[in-house]
Amino acid sequence: MRSIGIIGAGTMGCEIAHVAAVAGMDVLMADADAERAAMGRDRSLALGARLVQRGRLAEAAAHAAAGRIHPVASLTDLAPVDVMIEAVPEDLALKIAVHRQLDDVIRPDALVATNTSGLSVTALADATRSPGRVIGLHFFNPASVMPLVEVIAGAATTEDTVARALALAAELGKTPVRVRECPGFVVNRVLVRAMAEAYRAAAGAPVDREGADRAVVDGGPAPMGPFALGDLVGLDVLESIRADLEAAYGDRFADAGTLAPLVAAGHLGRKSGAGLLPGRTGGGAGAEPVVAAVYYAAALDEARRLADEGVAGADDIDLAMRLGAGWTEGPLAAG
């Protein structure tokens, strides 16, 4: 696997392209048109320059990687690649439309992956003529820094495809964790469950949100509390994921109406300048320690459910939370 095609020149596509180029792969980047693909290439190059400035990448490595990223005019230009990673926005219909086009382009022996944080790999693969070669690769943002890749097989994905995907993740310098397909996979299920429970607890008691975040960090392995994390992720993105998980799993992912009004008002967290923080609910004595306790109890419960369902083994669940969420130890080890 020496050449890779990236479809989607947005944030994740550019990050993955950079990672592949640094790993020594030739990268062809495609988007809706040649201009957008060229802009994506430029973003990948700028990313390399920033990493050099921060001391995370040698200048020679960045220069070499820059020469390996090539924008192309259309999907048909991707025909020769060994690996294809689709990284278009999280819209199943859009992803299906892209993969149907790939059916007529990509070599029969090429590995085909979708970068998704929770969409059905089975539904996407079943819309193609070769579902056995389609697999999910959930890179974490920013992919240039985050070491985890969740590897998700659809119902028809072959074991050979799984093995090749695991090998690809390792070749890219990432740590792969194999996950059985389910809404949210591992890290998002644990994190969003814990955040939703924390938001419900805060809605029903006097809570200083910044204080609750401090209590979470001081009281356990998480590097950031649920309110700061929500603002970092983006409340629109988080609400979309949370709503999907509530639809899939029920009320344990309900947030007592915390996020939707903020999203409707355009308060999306850091990217909009307003969000969950700063904020306080109620008055009087605070329940910040209660929020922290609820947060970790919910994470532990969801991790146990994942293990009981066979989505991933206990050690892999804890590994995923360490590498994908920055916890110093996983919830099952901590619990």
C-alpha cells in the first residue's frame, strides 16, 4: 500500500493526507473540483509547517511530505491508488453517493475506507458492488496528532480487508483498535454518555460549570470536563452525535435540553465565542462534586455495556479512551 487517495479536502481529509505523506505514501487528493482539491493540498502543507514550528515534525520530513501530496481534478484520477479513504462530511447519503462513483473507478483489489465517527459502515458498503472491501476508519481530530484509529468492519467486510486496514493504520503510525459496528463506536459512546449525564445532573441542581469541570479533572483520569469539552468539540457537532445516540440507545443519552437551545441561538462553543462556558445553573450551594461523580459513573456504565455487547474487549476499550480521549487510564481500569 504505497499510494493513497483522499476524497474530501476538508479538515479531516487534509489531516489524513498529511499523515499519509509523512509516512511515505504518495497522496492524491480529490474534492468537488480541482480548485478545492488544490486548496486542500495547501492546507495540508500549512499543517506541516505549523508542526515544524511547534517542534513536532522535522523540517526535512515536512518538505519531503509536501512533495507527495498531489491534488487531482476528479475521482477518475484516483484509479491507480492502492488505498482510498473517503473523508467527506458525516452525511450517509453523501457518502453513499461518493462510494457508488468509486465502484466504476477504483481497482478491484484496492482497500476502500470511510472516515466516520459513527455512521453505519454496513449501510454504506451495501450500497456498493463490492461491500467486502469497504471498512470504517475513525481517525480522531486532529489526525496529525491523535494516535488512535477505530477500525470498524461492516457486516460484509472480509477478514482480509480488516487485516489490511489494521496494517494501514500501523503504517500510518497510528494505534488501531478493532471495534464491532454500533452507533457511536467506543470513544463517542463513552464520552457522550458521560457528558449527557453530567448535563442532566447540572440542569437539576445549582452548579458552576467551570467548577464542575475542575471537579471532573481533579477527581479522575479525564483531562477536561464535560462543559469545556463540549465547547471544544462544537455544540452543533455534539448535539448531532448525542441526538443520534439517544435515538439508538434511549434516554440515557438525553441531556435535559441543554444543547439544543444553545445550538439554535448560534452559541456553538469556542468556534462561535459563546457556548456552555461560563455558566451557572440555579443558586445556593453548588453540586459540582455530584456532577463529577455522575460523569465517571456514566462512563464506567457505558464502557461495561460495550464490553458486555462484545463491541470491544475491556483492554481495548480502556486503550481507546486513553488514546482517543486523553484519559490517563480507561474507565474500566479506573472503575
